[in-house]
Amino acid sequence: MRGTILIVDDEKPSREGLRQSLEDEFDVYTAGNVDEALNALEADHIDLVLTDLRLGGEDGMALIERILQRPKPPICLLMTAYGSIATAVEAMKRGAYDFVTKPINIDELGLKIARAIKGRQTEQENAHLRQQVDKRFGLENLVGESRAIHGIFDTIRQVAPSRATVLLMGESGTGKELIAHAIHNSSNRNKTRFIAFNCAAFAPQLIESELFGHERGAFTGAAERRIGRFEQAAGGTLFLDEIGEIDSNIQVKLLRALDPGVFERVGGNQSLRADVRLIAATNRDLAALVREGKFREDLYYRLNVVQIHVPPLRERREDIPLLANSFLKEISERDGKAFRPLSPEAMEALLRYDWPGNVRELKGAIDSGVTLSTGNQITVQDLPLTVRSTLGGLTVREAGNQDLVNIHDNEIRLIMRALDETGGNRSEAAKKLGISRRTLHRRLKELH
């Protein structure tokens, strides 16, 4: 993409010479003074301003300062005589990108301009990717503030624009498909199809047909041609979940579909190609399967170009309050109910439980709580027995309808832990607890 630059120089031969030297690579505008420069900035989008330090009776430094006050200022590059380098350095301290000394070396100037514009465009693309991830797969789906989740967000932003194959590793229920969606929606393929296929959901003899399609009459029951997942995902993304479940015969054909990139429908002899970005996921240790001879080594390396490890929920407990209240909002709106945040005792139980089913199990627990609660707040009694039993004898005794005891001590412990984890920041502690800051302040006063 050609950048657009504005050359500001009060000497017409100088600015015209620069224009002629640079217009093969960039779209070039010129201005002879500060007013003309500001008018040009109002009229058109400018990526970079190249201005002389001396503009007749005006000051190029003052122009840069005015430019940098704009909402989305262009890059500023200063031209100066050798004797004014100290002034140019001062301009950089105030926000200018760089400076060049006169006489101008056109090749060096062109490289500096190209590098500056390319860097700005990359920053804007990264900001756009961040916005896409946060908007489409932020708080709505990929909820969390833990270091692990932020690391995954960073990797998504890095890998999304590429064509690299991604391997998602993690236990069932950790949200691997949501991450695959995030990668697709943050890529330049986001206007095309995202096709998901669970390899464990089909019998081995059917997987080949599901992936690559089949011709009419290829086998009993094949009454017509069927397009497989690879062809359906052409131009887009194919997500293969539980990739470790496919047998060796399909592994060979999958490898060929990836490299050199050809396949045939079952019962057909025509070689086909499809431009597909592949994302695979598994809850199994593929490296161990390779060592055991159960998974092809060459396919493993072809899949494992970029690996993202999705940690289990028990390793990012700090995300549980955010996840729980996000699910509570989603499910209560679905059911047309108005719910307050979970009770402190219920949140304590969630924080203590190990969640073998991970995020999926947590969502199920909140769904159960919304369904079974007789009030407008999920309490310990509304949670599944496996979850509430984690409180053991500390706060719950199994007598009659499981009356709560020691609520006062448990609430103090929960609040103090949240304050300790946030360094005493009450706003962050309230967020962890799933309550408002005002509620936290009131409870601190009540609990002395």
C-alpha cells in the first residue's frame, strides 16, 4: 500500500525536487508554509509530514507541535541543517519520528519514510486485530484476566494474519474451539467460512468421506456426490477437533491434503485442491502418541507449526469470578430472570473446586444454579453437590437441608483473600468477588 506524504518547504525548487524524487514510491503533496500544510492535513489523509526546520519566517518545530495535537496525527519527519541537530533531537523528544540532515540523501530518506509508514500501518493492523479479538471473542467468550489468557490473546494477534497451521493443546472444556474462532475472525479470512469438525464424533470409516467428500456410488448409500469439509472450507478455516482420534489411514490422507495440498473424494480419481487454513485441537499428548507409533511423526510436525497450550481452569482460578458472572449474565438473560451476583459463599465454593470439566463444567454449574435458585441470587445450596462439598466442614454441615454455618468467618476470609491478591485495591477486589465496589465497602464496614 502506497503511503501519502506531505512535504513542507518554503523553497519551491527544494520541495519540487523532493516531490519528483519520491512520487514514484509515494503519493506526494506539497506546502510552502504552515497554513498550507494545515489546510492539506484537513483536506486529505496524510501518513507522514516531511517538514523543513526553517520555513521562512515560520518555525517547523511549531508546525510539528500543532500537528501532534491532532486526534490521529501523521508521522513527523524533520529536515535540518547539520548545525541544528540539537534542535532536531529536541523535536524527537516532543514527538517527531526522526530527522534527516541536509543535503538530503534521497535513498536514505526514502528508506526512512517507507520504514516509518510501514511501522505505523503495522501498529494500526495490530490495534485492529486487538479490537476484533476483544469485540468478538473478549468478554463474551474468551473471558479472563490471568497471565495465561493474556498470553493466548497475544498469540492470537500474532498468528491470526498468517497462514500458519495452529495446534491447540488442552483438556476438554477449556475453550479450544472459541480460540479457533478467534483466530479465524481476526484473520483476513474472516469474511469466509469457518468449518468445525469433531474427529471423535464419527466412526473411522466415515471420517474420510466427511473430510474429503465422496462421489455418487462410491459406497452403499452414496446416492449423490457429497462435498467434504475441506472443500466447504475453501478460502476459509477448517477446525479439526480431537485430531488425535483419527486412524493411520486418514492420517496419511490428511498429511497429503496439507502438503502438497491435494486430495480426492472417496470413489473419485480427480485430484482437488482447496485453499484452507487448518487449526487442529486435541486433549491428548500427540508427542507421546508419536513415540508409541499411534500418530504419524510427519503429520505431527506439519500440524505443530504454532502451538497454543490452553490451561485448565484450576490453573487460572483468578478467572473464575469473571467467568462465573459472565455466564450468570448470559444465562439469566436467556431465561428472562434478574439475578444479583453470586453470594460470597457460592463464589468461595467455585474458587475451591478443581473443575475437571473446566470452563464447560463451570458454565453448567451456573446454569444449574439459575435454574434451581428460588430467589434472585445463587447461593451454595443452588450449586451442584460436587461443587458445594468443597467447602467441607468449614462452612457447611450436612444436616437437614444443609444449613450454612460460619458464614461470617468465610465471608471475611474470602474478602481478605481478594484484597490480598489485588494489593488492597478495592475496585479490583470487588471485581474478583463479583460484587460492586459499594457493596464491598458496605460489607467491610459491617464486618468491622
